[in-house]
Amino acid sequence: TFDIYSVSIKDMLSSQCFSLFVTLERQLVLQNLMRERQTAMQIAWSREFLKYFGTFFGLAAVVLTTGAVKRKNPAVLLPILPLSFVFSYQYDMGYGTLLQRIKGEAENILDTQSALLELPKGPITFEDLEKVRISQNNFFIEK
């Protein structure tokens, strides 16, 4: 009878491990879907912002160019320079390769400069969480 119990315990443990694996796999899929949606929202926001900023930039360029010609002073065109940087960045973010370049740089940091990713005082431990939880409970109890 001992062998029957040991077999059923092994089956139960195997079933639990499989269940944990499926749960973890679902969590990973969910996290990836959320990341993809957040990235899509960021790109969509950049594209929408570009429409409004592009209109402002175009209008400002026409007005500043007209002012520079009428006053015969090219210095009036200087505000176009920083505005063009913002416009270029937003265009690159919405329609260009900025996200691919950021991804490439992030992969480079992960591969070659992982020391930059370390948290101050190391990773958070269960003991650290318990200290904070207990101190917060004491804080609320004292008030």
C-alpha cells in the first residue's frame, strides 16, 4: 500500500508543477500583451502629438520667416531651430526608427553594462519588505 500512496503523491506533485508552469506561462503572456499595448499607446500618442505640433511648427515657421523678411533680420528665425529638434524627435518617435534604436541600446546595456542596472543596496528582499510593513503597521497603530 505504501507504493500506491507514493505513486499518487508523485502524480499529485507532477500535476501541481504542471499547473504552476501553466500559471506562470499565462502571467508572462499577460505581461507581454500589456507591454505591447502600452508601447502602442505611446506610439499613437506621439503620432497624435505630431499632428498638433506639426501644425504649430508650420505656422510658426511661416510667421517667423515672414517677420524675418519684413524686418530684414534673420535672427527672427532663431526660434525655428529648437522647434525643429522637437518636431524631428516626435516624427522619429511616431514614424521613424527611434524605438528600434532605443531597443538596440537597451539590449546593449543589458549585455555589456549590467552593473548599471543594479539597485542601490542590492535587490529587495523579503526581510526588507517585512521591516517596512511592520514599521508602517506600528505607525498606523500609534496614531
